[in-house]
Amino acid sequence: MTGAECLLRTLVAGGVEVCFMNPGTSEMHFVAALDRVPEMRGVLCLFEGVCSGAADGYARMLGKPAATLLHLGPGLANGLANFHNARKARSPIVSLVGEHSTKHLAYDAPLTSDIEAFARTVSEEVFRLESAAAMGETAARVMAAARRYPGRIAHMIVAADYSWSEAGAVGIMPPVERPRVPPVGEIGRRAGNWGILLGGGTVRGRGLALAARLAAAGWRVLIDRNAARVEAGRGRFQPRRMEYFPAPAQAQLAGLTDLVLVEAKAPVSFFGYPDEASYLVPSGCQVHELAGIEEDGTEALEALVDSLGLGAATWAEPETVPVPADGPLTLEAIGQAVAALLPEGAIVSDEMVSSGPPVLAALPRAARFDYLPVTGGSIGQGMPVGVGAAVACPGRKVVVLEGDGSGMYTPQSWWSMAREGLDVVTVIFANRRYRILDIEMRRTGANGFGAQSEAMVDIGRPELDFVQIARGMGVASSCGRSGRRCGSRGRGSLRR
Amino acid sequence: MTGAECLLRTLVAGGVEVCFMNPGTSEMHFVAALDRVPEMRGVLCLFEGVCSGAADGYARMLGKPAATLLHLGPGLANGLANFHNARKARSPIVSLVGEHSTKHLAYDAPLTSDIEAFARTVSEEVFRLESAAAMGETAARVMAAARRYPGRIAHMIVAADYSWSEAGAVGIMPPVERPRVPPVGEIGRRAGNWGILLGGGTVRGRGLALAARLAAAGWRVLIDRNAARVEAGRGRFQPRRMEYFPAPAQAQLAGLTDLVLVEAKAPVSFFGYPDEASYLVPSGCQVHELAGIEEDGTEALEALVDSLGLGAATWAEPETVPVPADGPLTLEAIGQAVAALLPEGAIVSDEMVSSGPPVLAALPRAARFDYLPVTGGSIGQGMPVGVGAAVACPGRKVVVLEGDGSGMYTPQSWWSMAREGLDVVTVIFANRRYRILDIEMRRTGANGFGAQSEAMVDIGRPELDFVQIARGMGVASSCGRSGRRCGSRGRGSLRR
């Protein structure tokens, strides 16, 4: 059995069943081994950022790692931006990176680079395979590292000759430690104006139901803006997410005497501004950590609710939205249409940036869905995350809500959607600008645009024709302007 | 004067007049300052890999740096693959990277990352600005570092508050040391079968003319396959480039007793293979370094030719090619058409990969042109390098010869071509496969494709429609199949 086959069999035995890949020469034996290990599904992506973003989306949906396979340092480099996002999402990912054969490394060939240095930019978990014989055991350790709660990117650098040489036994993944359940202590015991910020695994079914009981008891419940996957829609308790800009975020926290963090960090603003705070917790408000990022916040939440003796809760359910009648194609109308048409169990990947608020405002009235927001702020994740979510959840509709600026970082995602027959609808909000930078330009105190600076946020000359771009990659597309509906479509329309 | 304005004025004073950029919030003051420093041309790119590749193309053509401006660690990450190529091309580049304001860095906001770690993957020259007052002086040192012969990527990490704070004086670039001219010593004095490998700055006018005199005296003259810019075409002495695969490259060197290196390293194969050599110099052949990578090889070459007393040389000039008659659209026919129609002074950026050899075989019969090959092997450089070359040389036709696989890494280049009205013709060789991997699959000994592995090199399902993709970004395009001419066009056709 070659090293490559051993690697694949070890991954499959450890539950890693999908590999998002963009292979090169040094990964040919891995590619060839796919024919002998059909349990591993290879998903080809035309750009590496699609691979890493797709693995993030997959992990967010299933809580377990997919693999990525990238070609040497520069291939990994192209995947780093979405690995950054995956790292901030705490997504488990097994990142396989091919390396020159060990003999060849001495010669500083054109593609030689310091792969470890690239890998360490997004993770401390970097394993360099030391021999073909160690393939199985190393891959098993890499999987275990990736699965440490809530999840990590674990890189494994595999020299080509270790792939083509005879390997040892298939590796068996060591047991993964369960996350610690921290004690509740005195949290919530004394009188005060208590708030709680939910993140990580607590913004889903059980965690939200527990949080509803706190809300019914007068607690202010908020959701970490960058939590990786939020279960939302009618029938669920839907706390507000933290706002993006400092002032409204501070307003959300104003008046609290105590803020409890559960798998979340104390809220800070996305960017720093000349005369605004970065740290958003009001002065005088005491911060308590109920569960850290790597602890079991849901169990801790249950213990908290029990310790306070809180009973079942009800909340005001938002009404459904009718499908809007024909009319101007505003952001509000799009939000209504999405809320009205989103099928039960849909998955929404959001990278709308400045177009977001009016659309998101309508979504609590949609049927149950999973919401995948921006986590690390590196633009170009929306569509790749949609690819991964669709691969992870084949029976569910995926809707990617994407800006036009942000849509141009990883448009190659469309090809993989078409290739794999994924049920993804991408809506591009084409305002023809880096609109968020209009806002940020004012906020950073750099007033006004002249001709040169204006050109750096105006992406409307020439106008991008997303319908043609998406069709060029095999995705059915259409465009609506002023009064007509628009969007580019995957395998089907939003309602089918 | 804000720090941002000081930075721009320092760059312009040091001859850095173009900035390929994809800015974000932390770079807004830099963008605003463009209005006050109109001598700096901002070129907006929709993806960071276009910025870094364009700066590489610009530097290869002019031998001086452009700037890039990228947004935080993840923005830099997206530029790294083409920085890798630029590094192997020894291109001078001033890489500006925005950072959170210094106050904000403490809070581990979503976009916080270790920018220095990203930067160091492609260069040792990493400068972190320490205060707004130091802006001018630091930028001047960064430019000097970039210009150290033959060129380096020099990063400057600029925290947002240093851009918006009051700065000190505009910096004055310290004088840049001229490269050393090494002594000739005993090179070429004794009898033998001498060969010489030219790289760096020696594969242009004067160096090639000197090499012709060596060739006339019986020396075997070869060109470093990955030399950044080769002056070629009729009227010039055109030595063969080193071959890609080990066996033909070894054949080029067979029988040599002595190999002289001039701004080049001893030839090694691109990849390592199970039963082939990585180091390609025949055993028993003595290697002499006439000039290292950072030395003045052209002066050294002149001294060598003088020391050997070699006179003027002539060589057999290849004949011109007629425009081919209508017929099957083969690679050979395309090569002939390009050779026949390439206008004097054109620039050819080559990332054809497997389609290359038949096309390149025709090009020595073209009018004088500059040839920009793959340098670092990270795919996705062809079109960005074309963008930068066209910005650098507005009067000259740029032709990008691009594979379909490689064309999908940085297709956003087309938008910048259209935006800037660049005179670039892109020819996509759409063979619908990662064809080079067919070859590499055999060579690495991973025999045969099954259904799964086959799918990882087949990029023809669905078929990419490059005409639509390019049109979607504002570039006029057309397609030819079997017997008709094809290609996607920039501002004009090849002959205009």
C-alpha cells in the first residue's frame, strides 16, 4: 500500500470523507489513490480559496472535518484567507499540503518555499510527515488535532516520495477529549442587570432554548456577531446578534451590570476608529466567563439555568412574510422575498457586507434555517462556504447572499457548484461599489472623495456582468433590475 | 501632512509612481491621500493576486518597483502566490500592508492576524512602521531595500493610526548600491567543452550580444528557464532556454566539461521524480560562477569576452513567418499566427503550461519582443503579469498566452485590463484539462486514471466559457473552434 493510499484509508477510518482539492504534480499519487479508496469523495475546485472556504462551510454544518489538498506553499498561500476565516470560525479542517520529494528539496527549485511558514500563519497545528512508514499514525494525530473542540485547522505536509513509497499500517485516530464543562460558580446569583453573550456551539437548538429561559427571566441575550453557525428562523428563540459598528453595539450593551460570556469573547469592534472605543463593554460592567471558547458552553448553560431554577419559556413568534408583490427591487423587498420563500431547513451563507442589514432584518420571519455569517472578515468566503455547506447537507437548499465586491474574490466557486450539481442559489447584490468603504471612509475621518480616491471604491467601470460570469462557469443565471426579480441560480430556483 | 500623504510623497520622490491596490478600512487614509498626490497612479484590482502579479510584471519591464497596497493579513495572504513568483523573478516591489490601529490590536478582532508571519513567507525584508513620525524615513528605507539588485519584495506594515496621524518629513531614499562586478579569473582559459547559462539581467540586448560572441567561439549558450524577462525575436541572438523535463534538459547539457553560471543557479528540475535526477549538470562537468544572482552579470560577461579576445559575432537569423492560411486550429497554427502578427516591441506573458512548446517554437521568427515566462511556478501569474507590463509600457502590445486551468486562478485581471484600457490580448488555450497533470501522473509513476482520479484533472465538466467570463468583466472576447481563429481580445486585435 502506497503512502497516499494509507493516508486516504486513515482519513476515511477517522470519518474524513470529503476532500476539497486543487492538486499538482506533488499530489498525483494522492489523486491516483482516490480510485482505490472510493469512500473518499474528491471535490475539485479551480482555485484554492474555494477549497479552504468549502472545508469551512462543511465543518460548520457537520461539526467534523473535511480535508483540503493543496499544492505546495503557493497553493496553500491561495487558501490562507479562507483558512483565516475558518480559524476564527473554529472549524475543524484537515489541511493536506503536498511538498517536493525529500531528495528534491535541497535544490531550491522554482516552487520551493517554506511551507511551514505559510501553514503557521493560520494554525499552530502543523505536522510535517517524517517518513512514509509514519503516514497512518501521523494522519491519525492530525485528525485528532483538528477535532479538538470546537475545532482547529491541522496541517499535514506530505513530501511526494512519502506518497509514492510503501507505507505502514492505516492509522487509528486517538480518542478526542470531550470539552470541559466549567462550573457555574456565583454567576447570576446576585441582583443586577444581567446580560449574556452566546457564541460557538451555544447558538443552536438546545443552547437557544436554554437562553430563552434566561430571557424570560429578564436577562438580555445577545449572539456573538461572528459565531460560525446560528440556528434561526421561526420556531426558535432568536436573540439579536451584536451590531457591527461600535455605537449601536455599545447601545446593545448599555446599562448592563454583568455580562456573561459563553463560548464567546468580550465584544470588540471590527475596526478601530480615531475617536471610538475598540472594547465595547460598558465601563463598570463586570464580565464573567461561563465557558471559554474551548469549553462546553451548552452544558454550562444548562447548569446555569438549573442553578437559577428557571422554568420553560415562551416568546413572541414573528409572523410569516407574504411573497412580495411586483414592485421596486429594493433590499427590503429582497429580504422579504427570501424570508417568504426560504424552504424549511435552508442554509444561508451571508457575505452581503453593506447590503446586509435590510435583508437580514426580514429573516427572523423565515422558516427554520441555519445562518453562516462572516467570521474572520476576510472577503471571499460567502460562495466557498456555500459550496461546502451544500456538499455537507445534500438535501438542503443553500442560499448565498453575496456582495458584488466580495463576489469577485472567489467566483470560481460557481464552477464547483455546477460540477457537483449542488443546490445553491447565489444572489449578488450589485451596488457597483465597495459600498462599505464609503461608510468607512467617513468613519475613519478621511473625508470626501476626489477623482483618484473615488476610483478606488467604484467597481462599476466597467460594470461587472455577473450573469455572464456565472454562466461562463456553468451556472444558470438571470438578472433583475428596477421592478423585476433577479439573481443567479444554481440547480433550481429558491422555491422549487 | 498625514502619515498617508507623507507615505505617498516619499514613494513618488523615490520613483514609485504606480500602486496596484485592493484597499480596505485600514487603508482609507492612503486612498484619500491619492487626491492630494496625483503623481501616484492607483490601479484598482478586484483580487489581491492581481495586485502582486501586476507589480511583478511592472518590475520585470521597468526594473523598478511599483507599490502594492493590501488589506491586513488576509489581503496579503491572497497576494502571496504571485509574490512567490515575483520573489523568484527577483522583482523589486514595495508591498504596503495596512494594519489595525495600534490601540485596536490588543483586542484580537476578527481580522487580526500575524501580518509579519504572512509577509515573511515571501521576503526577509519586513518593516513594521513604529510611529507616524517615522513614516517618511521608513518608506525610504523600504524602497531602498526593494531596489537592491536585482530586486526584492520589501513589505511595510502600516497601522491605520499612523496613516491618519500627523507625520514627519517626506523621506529621501538612500543611495542604492550598484551590484558588484566579480572578477573573471580563469574562466574559459583552458581547453574544454564550455557552456554558459544566462539568467537575470544578462538575457537582454547587451548580454545576448556578448553571449553571441561566446557562441561564435564554440560555447554552448543556454538561458535560465525561469529568467524574469528575456529579450527575443528576430535581430537578436536567441539562445535556447533550458528544457522543463529532466531528460531533455540533461541532453542540453550533455558533454560539457565546464558550465559557467551568470546570474543563474545550476539547473535543477522543476519537480523531483522517483527515478530521475533533480540536479541536471552532468557528473564530471565543472561549474563556475561568473556572477551570482545579486552581481552584475552583464559587466562580468563583457570582461569575460574581452579576456578571451572574442570579436563581433553573426548568427543565422530565422526567417519571418507568413500569416497561416485558414485551416485547423492547432497549437502549431496558433504559434505561427502569433509569430507572424506580433508587432515589433510586443510583450508576451506566457502561462500556457502544457500547450507551450509548439507555440513557443514559432516565436523566434517573430519581430523583437520581450518574453515573460513562469518564474516561481505558482499558477495564476500570466494575466496579472500582463496587467503590470501593460501599465509599465503603455505604447506596447501585450499578449498573454494562458492555459484554461491556469487562467482560472486570477481571471479578475480582465476587469483591471478593461478598467485601465490596457492594450492586452489574452489567448486562452482551452484543452479542458489540467493537461500537464496527465503527463506528471505518468512521470511520477502513479499509473492510469480511474473515474475518481480522472475527475480531478478534467476541468471540462461543465465546460468553462471564457468568452462569457471575459465579457462579464468588460473585455471583448470571441472563440474559435476547428478551423476558425479564436481568442479573447483586449482593446484591439493582435494586428491593429
